[in-house]
Amino acid sequence: MNDFLEQGPKNPIKIQDNTFRDGHQSLLATRMRTEDMIPIAEQMDSVGFWAMEVWGGATFDTMHRFLGEDPFDRIRILKKYIKNTPFSMLLRGQNLVGYRNYADDVARLFVDKTSEAGMDIFRVFDALNDFRNFQTVVERIRANGKHFQGTICYSLTERRMGGDVFNLEYYLNKARELQDMGADTLCLKDMAGIMAPFDIAKLITELKKVITMPIHLHTHYTSGMASMIYLEAIKAGVDIIDTCLAPFALRTSQPAVEPIVATLNGTVRDSELNLNLLLELGDYIESVAPKYRDHLASHKMSVIDTGVLAHQVPGGMISNLVSQLRDAKALDRLPEVYKEVAVTRKELGMPPLVTPTSQIVGVQSVLNVLFGRYKMVTNEVKDLVYGLYGKTPIPVDEEVRKKILKNYKRGQTPITGRAADYLEPELEAARRKVGDLAKDDFDLLIYAIYPTTGEQFLKWKHGIEERPPDVMAKSLEDVKKEDEALEEARKQI
């Protein structure tokens, strides 16, 4: 019998809850509304989570674009109910909460206003693991007295950790860099759910020898390995893990908190969270989930994607590939695209597949399959190859670079400095363009980060235009009527 967790000093595992952000982003296209969070907010606060992730990632985009909600209001509103548990957000480095690098003046104001709204922990990542893209936001996180969680995007060169790029030494070196930058905690971010349990146990063991800050592990259930990953990581001494309440867990989301709490009960890593309370909170989520069920993927019987074990393509990237091919009436060519992703990714410098590089590599892979290799090239690929996203883990293939940058407007010689140093300030131009529509700096940021949809949202927010019905959420009454109609139809059959 393995008594590894039964003896020794107590070291409770700390748990961050991601139900209000990554849970519904992963499963329901980020459509959960603030009004459905409020009824259990105070109870969630009483659980004793290390933190609650409530913002960042795609929430800023989805809230103003599809839900008609002011993104900053979510932080303010939830803070009224959740007073003891720190708030965490996912910040894409110089990308902020958008899909490109923004100028330093935008980045500074964004961190300042997000801190003012009530954010406590900034999980900062860069799609290329180029930590020069952290510089500006980290300066402001520090200036605001907030928690800087330095993040490494986890990727693989081959099936297991190793090979000539994403090997043990790569991650140890990146962790040392983040510790030197003054990170409060280290996050290992596995966006595709491709970690192998024994690899992560080895990595955490070795990290503990070279860094002193707590290690926070984030993975997705996509491949079906996530709970095994967490168990091995916990045995190896990981300090914090991300989970969701069961209804918003599994599939492409995080592991469910309830089985982990039950598994560790009575061990030295016992979380000491109240399982019965978690079950009650899960029941509430079940009660509101039907409002969002149309966004839940239902095209496959399996709730895991074993294909990711081979192609390493994250779930969100897969849905984008499928959408593109369907629009081109070429869905039958998806297997070709999966193979092309591996080739294109290596030629473009082997970027980890996470927003926005996953979309950049994915779109170009589709174009390569449909029209011939690099016959059509997106502007984002040109920017990536030129260096405007940062330094890729390996050099871009020289022949591919020449082809892509042949007629590029900025030139044919890639930049090597910090990407944002080549961007002109943006705020004053945005302020002039948006004019009186932006009532304060929060409004200005919505416009600066998303000019087209942000302007439309501000017109809704300030009553200049009426919100269309499709911006409003489906109600439980709507769902009930749909179910009743479906049942009546079944009886007729």
C-alpha cells in the first residue's frame, strides 16, 4: 500500500476555483452572465478557495460583444459579495485581453483600471513565453501592490516532455527567469491538456530545487489525463491547483473540485474544503446551466478528445478549424489540416498553441491546405514572422520567412527587440476617435482594445442605440418552453 500521502507533516493543497471564468469559457463559449453568479457568490466566498478566477481570457471580449455587459462591472459587482477570497484574472501579457500586442500606454492604463476595479492576482502569460512582453504590465501590477503570477505556457516537442525545444531545462530556465522578475507565484499553464502525469511530477520535483516561489498548476481535461496529472503533481509537492465545480468541469475545462477534495480527505494534503458545501454549489450551477446549453459541444459521444494526444491542438483551436473548413465546404479535409498544423507550427518557430498563436497557426494551416502552402498568408502570420509578437522558441524557417515577408509593409528583416518598443502610443488617438462616447477611462479601454465592437457596446451602454434581442440571454422559462415543445413533438410522433 502506498502511504506516501498518509504520513508526514500536513501540507494542505490550495485550490483556485475557475467556475466563473475558465469553466464556462471552456464549455459554454464564455456565455455565463453576472446575474447567474450573484446568487452563490457569498457561499463561494465562504468555501476557502486560495483565489477565484472571475475575469480575463475571453470574458472581456464576450461580455461586451455578446452579453451586452460592461466587463469592468463584473469585477465591481462580484466584489460586493466576495469580500474575503482574492480575485484572479488571466492576462495575455502585452496582448492584454485582446488578440494582438497593444502599445505600452494602453497596457499601463489597463492594469491600473483593472486594479482599481478590484482585481487582486494577475496571471500573466505570453503565447511565445517571451517574458519581455511582461515588462510593462508587471511594472504596473507591482505599482498597484497586486500579486504577479508569472506563467509558463506548457507545450511539447514530442509526445512526452523532452526533445530539442520543450524539455526539462527549457522549463527550469523559464522558471528562473520569472523568479528573477519577482513573480509571487509560478503557474504552469497547460492549455491543451497534454501534460503527462509522470512528466509533471518530475518537473515539479526539479522546479522545487531551483525556485522558492509556490507552484500553481493549470491544465484542462481535454485528453482525459487531468486528474492523473493533478494527483501526481500533488504527490510531488505542487502548491496550488485549478478546478471547477463539477457541472462546469471536465470536457475541455478543468478537473472537478469535488472528487479531488474527497480523494485527499484524511491525507497530509487534505484541502480541508467542505465537500457538502461544494455539492450544494454544484446543484445551483446545474439549475442555471440549461440557459446556456446551446453553447455546449454535442457533436461527439466522448467527453474527452483523445486526438489531442497526437495532434496537441487545443479544444478552442479545433472549433475554429472546424468552423473555417465548414465555411469553405471542406470539412472532410480536417485530417490534412491536423497534419499541416504540425508542419506549419515548426516552420513558424514552434510557438506554443495558445491564444493568439493557436489561431495564427491554425488559420494559416487551413489556408495552406486549401490554397497551397503560403500562397495566401494572413497579416498576423506576417507580424509573427517579423517579430511583432516576440521571439519564437526556435528560429522561423529561413525559406518560409523570405516567402512570407517578401512584400511585407514593414520590411524583410525581422526585429529582435521587445515587440512593444516598435508600437506607437495609442491612447490619445483612441480618445480623439471615440470622443464623448467614452465617459471615463474604463470606457476608453473598451474602445481602445476592441474599437469596432467596443464602440457598438458603448452606444448600447449609454442608450444611444437599443440593444438587439440576440444580445439578451436565454431565460430558464425559454428553456422550459423549448423542452415542453420538444416533448409534445415526441408524443405526436
